[in-house]
Amino acid sequence: MANVSRRYARALLDVAVESKSVDRVGEQLRALSGLVANTLELSDLLNNPAYTRAQRRAVLDQVMATAQVTDPAVVNLVHLLLDRDRAASLPAVAAIYGELSDAQAGRVRGEVTSAKPLGAGVLAQIEAALHQLTHQKVSLSAKIDPSLLGGVVAQVGSVVYDGSLKFQLEEMRRVLKQA
């Protein structure tokens, strides 16, 4: 299934590159995939063989119109997946498309976790610092974890940069036990 999803994602990326709409296609594909993943009824529609292809198409066309998914490449992909009984692979295609488009743009995604919400300026500063460390454009999503007490934990790929107060206290505790 992953190989099939990768082929669809690669083909979609090629079309998006030709039409100079890589980011727009990615945004619309992510939005639609998120709706499908977070809506039990839509997920059931795609996975349940009791629904006909026409019923699936009518519902998905309405969902795309409501969600303002209008890029022809995304609409055509959804129709192609429906026609080939592969609509359930839409979330996998979206995830792989994101990875491929990020790699092509020299961009990596990461996550920053803090005890309290971070402002846009602070998030931009962290992205800039991580850019200096990784030599890649870093795009961060933010997460809140009150147990950190203070500071931040940033993860880019498999590398974790832990500057949290919780980590520093645990490190101090470990050092004191050894002394």
C-alpha cells in the first residue's frame, strides 16, 4: 500500500511542480486528508464497501467544495483514487506528498514543545536557530506540555534539542546522586 501511495504522491508532486502550485496543492491535500482522518463518517465512507463509487464521489465533491479544495490536481487525484478503489489511501498519499515536497524544497518539519504557548516571534527565533544548526529550512509546529515547567524541547527529524527546565533539573539530580 505504501508503494502505491508513494506513486500517487510522486505523480501529484510532478503535476504540482509543472503548474507551480506545490505549496497550494500540499495545503489543500493536507486539509482534505485532515477532514477525512478526523471525521468518522468520512473515514467510514472511504473504507466501507457498502457505499457505491457514485455515493463516495458525490459526498467527497461536496466536502471538497465546502473545504475550498479547488486545485484541479487535488480534485483529479481524489477522483482517480475513487475510480481505482483506493480512496482510503488519501491520508497516506497526503503524508508522503508532504515529505516529498519538503525534501524538494530543502525543508524539514519539526515540533517545539513548551510549558506555555509561544508567540510567533519566539517561534520564528527558534526556527532560525534550528536553521543554523541543521542548515535546512525548519518549519515548526507548536505543542504545549505544562510538565516541562519552562524552556523548550525541539525535535527536528530524529534529533531532539532539550532545553527544558525539567531536563535541567533531572540532569542536576543525576549529577548530585553521583557525587
